[in-house]
Amino acid sequence: MNDGEVTAAVESMAQQARAAALKLSQLSTEKKDAILRAMAAGLRSATAEILESNAKDIAAGEEKGLGKAMLDRLRLDEARVDAIAGGIEQVASLPDPVGEVMEEWERPNGMRLQQVRVPIGTIGIIFESRPNVTSDAAVLCFKTGNATILRGGSEAIHSNRAIAKALQNAGAEAGLPEHAIQLVPFTDRSSVTALCQMDQWLDVIIPRGGKGLIETVVAQARMPVIKHYDGICHVYVDAAADEKMAVDLVVNSKTQKPGVCNALETLLVDAKVAESFLPKVAEALVAKGVELRGCERTRAVIECAEANEEDWGTEYLDLILSIKVVDSLDEAVSHINTHGSHHTDCIVTGDEARAEAFLQSVDSACVFHNVSTRFADGEEFGFGAEIGISTEKLHARGPMGLRELTSYQYRVRGEGQVRS
Amino acid sequence: MNDGEVTAAVESMAQQARAAALKLSQLSTEKKDAILRAMAAGLRSATAEILESNAKDIAAGEEKGLGKAMLDRLRLDEARVDAIAGGIEQVASLPDPVGEVMEEWERPNGMRLQQVRVPIGTIGIIFESRPNVTSDAAVLCFKTGNATILRGGSEAIHSNRAIAKALQNAGAEAGLPEHAIQLVPFTDRSSVTALCQMDQWLDVIIPRGGKGLIETVVAQARMPVIKHYDGICHVYVDAAADEKMAVDLVVNSKTQKPGVCNALETLLVDAKVAESFLPKVAEALVAKGVELRGCERTRAVIECAEANEEDWGTEYLDLILSIKVVDSLDEAVSHINTHGSHHTDCIVTGDEARAEAFLQSVDSACVFHNVSTRFADGEEFGFGAEIGISTEKLHARGPMGLRELTSYQYRVRGEGQVRS
């Protein structure tokens, strides 16, 4: 297809999504949950077709020489398909935020106002290699009454098509409005550009993938974009920290799952406890296979590689930790606000006043006192499901659950009040 | 200045705004309110300088041949300066949303979570001819702990500079952090482009002005933009409406202040009451000088000009009203969702079930039952102040008060919890 044909096809999908959204907003929670359960069952029944399609993607990926990690993200098996279906059932069991009265009040003239949660409308999801996103994102958006247009990466196109088809077919039988869940059936690069121009029909785009993808979308999109950028997370070990607790928190934050955005990347240590604390934490980290990169003052206490300026702004996503000795809480806060990514940062201390000062002055989505950074997660927060961890300050900040996929409207009731 | 110099100057301002924002976020409500009162007093003391500067703008505007309405928007006098200062005192008296605990809960592992309102950070305001926006926008952003960069239109540059200087000087003496309120001191067009590129330093841009300005910003901005687009507002008069109430609501919605976004533009009338209702409402509207443009079925009942397709999508901002007869609530809702601007729409009816159906199916920021559309307003909603009426679905929808100028962060406290 040429670019004009791609744009026309995407525009037609976007218009249909808008029409579907109006129908979706009228579905009851019971109806939506019944459709979700039907989609889960449909996905399970389609396991054979899905795995067959996935095998095509894997074969193409191997031919193209994709790396082992990439192929692993791409690969589905019976257990993974079953887990995706289980995820749909989990979403069906969650409370529906749509219709919730967020606030209500009355004005002196007798008007009664309500702020009520409603669906956003239409959501574009642009993602890369994991085919499970097709289902995960679509069902979270559907549960909240939104229509989705999914645009996945070319490596997973056969798998994505098979999953979308299974959801659409099973959903349709159970009453899913047509075009409520659409997958862009081709992977021309210009389809991303086209989606970014559909601000009349698409209310928001959520890119799920690497920095390159996000930046492409941000540069082109005319509608709001909810970004999920890096997590350069810090733990600051204050002079009043319990050293044993601090070691446990640092080790857990760094090593429990190093490849994710809420993993620890930089450790800050108060100079007053550096000599005592650094050898203990270094021993525990090295035992877990972590490579340490320290500032000069760190290297005066423990043996490790040298950290340079670049390290302070790097999300390793690997068993590497940069370490800096600081003279004060203020220096720690300033380092975090300057070099961090405003994602998740933690203070370890027994001093309540300093803990509160840290929580109030660190400009991050999640600020923690004495808990592992790995808890920055929708499931761990109790949201039941998560579409990602937003690095936005507007609309949704930090872990995003169902509520963050809604908008609101003001409903005002009166008896003929006029303005004078 | 050439474009490179403009960009460098704007970037330096944006960096300074970010630094100021971190200081602003730490100010207590009492301190902020004291600074606001000092700024109000400072503005009053500077009345002579402000009026002198304003006279330059007016002279330049007259020379350039600006229209009467434009010159009126531009013109300040003692009463207007006093009103601006009064507006600052009003903002000082409002409750501060920053620090509010929106929700708190505990997890099974003992972690305590709080979702707490915090400032957004840095806000760019790009506006056109009204010099009062310099003060109005800056103080709303300041009250909520945000740093602002204001970029006003060239017609008001002398007035804007004088107002900004008065606020900055009086504020500084009372403890306003440096660079908390900055005005771009030049009006090169490239300064708008430059602001739109500062996504590293500016968290959001709010354009205040016409559609052309908003579209320029949307096309260029890399950060979120809170748009205030048209209001194509509807009143739907249902078969079960009290006709006297309906006439009053239509007349008030249309004529009480026709030049604003919450004024009525299109009247929809149920066919079952068209013959009885249309003559009554037409008489009342014509008495107020309103020009009527009706669909064919309207013109079968009353004499008026013909409405064409374009009328259904036009925000007249004038004493003109388009009228359409519809066969059902569904047709009214569908017309509104298709042709409206998702701003404010009202049903007049005595039938509760139909009223609720309307409120739940119209996809607009404000949906009203039996009240004038003119109530779609931050002050009328009880927000105490308003930065505008957002046509966004994300972050802030409808009237925006102080709360909509905040973000939030999650503060989590524990005793060493780790993730397993």
C-alpha cells in the first residue's frame, strides 16, 4: 500500500472506533464482564490457531536473526495463551470505574452537580514485540468502555492477528460492538504516522515500547500521548537508616528483577555511614553478581569501577549499580531531581522528619520510605491490573490501573435555573 | 533577534522555571497567600506605570488599525487594574489543593500508600490580547505551586511587561522565588515554536486564545497541551418539557452573554412539541434581537432563515441561533455527538428517565438537565476561580479550577518490605 492508502485505511478504522466508543459507553458492567469472559474462553479455544500463527512469527524472526531475548518475548506456548486468557478473566473480576460519582455538591441556587467517571473514548495502542499486549491492552480499554486501535510490531503480526481475531469473534457472539477492538492489519511504518494525525477520532495514544518508539510518537502526535519512559530509580541510605534493612532493600530493588523500570539504578549513601554501610551492601550485591560503579568517595571505601557523569543518567536494566556518597539529604534530593527520571525513589531511614522531607521534595511519581522500589507497580499498589507506569505529570502519573483509562464529565441537574 | 537567539533565551527561561518550580513546591500555603497579597498590593501601587504602558499599546493598536472590540479587550483603566488586584486577593483566599491526600490505603504486606496532590511543575501560558491574563494565569499557577512562563501577544507587550514587573517586584520582596513568574520579554513568533520544543523543562502548555493560536501550538508542542476549543452548545427541548422553563433556559443560554464559549448555538426541538413550542421561543428570542436559522421542519412552523449543514458546526458567538426539529431523544443525542464540540449540552424535560438517558449518552464535558448552559463555568460550579474551560478528555475536562493545575504523586511508607 502507498502512504495515501495507509492513511485512508487508518482513518476509516479511527472513525469506526469513534462510533464504537459511543456504543461501548452505554454498556453495563455486567454486559462488559460477560463479554470479557466470552473473550477469555474464545482465546483458549483458539490456542491452536494462535500457536500456529506464532510459529510463523518465530520462524520469520529466526530468519531475520532476532536475538534470543527478542525471540523469547515473541514466543507463545499453551501456558502463555492460557495466562493471557486468565488475565482477561482477572480484568472481568475487577470493579468498573465507569459511572463512579467522584464528587457531588449543591450550589446556592439549588443546582446539583456531579463529577462522574466516563470512558475516555478511543485509545490508540502502539506497541512492539510482545503479542500478549494485543489482548492485555484491548481488554483493559474495553473494561473501561473505550474503543481501541492496536498497532503492533511487524515481528508479531501473525500472532497479533490471531489473538485479535479470537477476541473479536468470541466478543461479537457475546455482544461486543463492532469495531470496539481493531488491529491495524498491516505494519507499514506510515500507519504510525497516520494514527498520530487522527486527533479528530483518537483521544489518546499510549505507546508501549522502547524510547525510540515513544519519541517517534511524541514528535508526530497531535493528540495527548501517555508516555512510559525510563525508570532511573534511586535508593538513598540516610545516616539514620537501619543498615540491615537498607542492605535488604537495596539488594531487592536492584536484583529481584533487574530488567524492569522500577529496578534500582543508583544508590546514594550519606557520608556519615558510608564507611560502615558500603562494605556490607557491596558484599551482598557482589554475591548476587552485581557490578558496582562508584564515585570517588565510594571508591575510597570499597573497591569498584569508576562511575562517570553518564552513569548517573543511565537506566542499566541490568545487574549494574552506580553508587554515590552524598553529604546531606538535600544533596541526595538534588541529585535525584537532576539525574533521575521522576519515576520511583526511596529513602531508607529511621528518622521520620527526614523521611517526610524526602517524600515532599523528590519530584517523582512514586516516593518511598523503607520499601523496595520494586513495589512501584499497579498490581502491588492494589489496582488489580496495570496498563503501564506513566511518566506523565498530567492525567496519569505512576502505575496506571483501570481508573487512569477513564475521563469524567460534569452532570448538572436543576429546575430551570438561569444565570443573571 | 534571530531564531537561534530566541530559542536560547527561551530555553534559559525554561530551565530557570524548572529550578524555581522545585522551590515553589516547598512553600507553605500561608507563605504563598502572603506573597499573593503582596502582589495584589504591588499591582495597585504600580497602577500609574501600568496605565502608562497600556497607553503605549493602545496608541500602537490604533495606529495599526485594530478593531474596536480588540482595543477594548486591550484597554486598562484604574478600575480594571483594581479588579485584577482583587482577583489576586480572591485566589489568596481560596483553599490550596497542594498537599491534599486524595486517597490512602494499606496493602496486606503493611505498606501504607497515599496519593497526594502536588504541583505540576512548570506551565507555559501562550495568550493573545488581554493583558489581565498575565496576572490571572500567573497567580493561579503560583497558588498551586507551579512556575509559569507567560508569552503574550505583541499588541499587549508593554502592558504585559508592566504587570509582570509589578508582580515580580512585589512578590520578590515577600519571598517569591526568582523566576517563578517569567514573561517572555519579546514577541518574535519563533518564541512560540521555541516554547513548544522545551518538553524537558516545561510540563504543559495552556494556549489561551483563538483557534489559530491553539492549532499552532498543538501542531508544534512536544509536551501536553490543555486546549480550550469552541463551545458549540445545544439545548434539547424534549416533548415532556415545561414550555415556559424551556423558553427561559433557551433565552438565557443564548442571550445572557452571546460571545462566550458556554452560550447556546443550536436548539433542538422534539417534533411532538415543535408546533406549540417554536412560536413561543421564537417570539422571545426575536424580542432579544436573535437571528434564527431553522431546518426545513422548523421553517414549516415559524418564519426564519434557512440553516445549512455548516450552521450545525458553527460557534456563532453572536445573536444567531440555529434550530432543528428532531424525532427522538436518540436523534438529538446523535446530532449533538456528531456536530457539537463536546463542551456543554442541556436537555429540558420533566421526564426523569429521558433526562438520565441524555446525561449518560451525550459525550460532552458538561451535560445539564433543566439549567442554562451559561452555568458551565468554574465560578458558577463553585471552584472559586477558573483558568478556562478545557475541551480535553485527559487530565482536565470542562471548567478548570486550581485542582486541575495540580498533579499527584504516590507516597508509600513501610518497614523494610521487599518484593519476593
